[in-house]
Amino acid sequence: TVHEFENSLNQLGISNEVIIYPNVDHAFANPSGARYAPEESQDAWQKTLEFLNSNLK
């Protein structure tokens, strides 16, 4: 599970940030899907861009 993965990273001392959106299911960022969650999708995309901009320069 994602919680086990996060725990493993923490035990190894690897910096990480896991964000879980409550009440949102798999494929929530697919605008053509039945599970689309626009607010969470926008937030996840913004966080992804911030991470990439900070770490790929």
C-alpha cells in the first residue's frame, strides 16, 4: 500500500511527501472518467509542477 511505501521511505531516511485526498479514488485526474475530482486534480497537478520545478533545475 502507499502507507507501507511511505513507511519504507521514512525508515530509510528518504525525504518524501505523500498526499492522500480523502474520498477520492484511483484515476481522479482523468477529466473524461467517472471518478474525476477537479479540485483535487488541480491541487495534485500544482504540487507536481512545484516538485518538478524545485528538483529538476
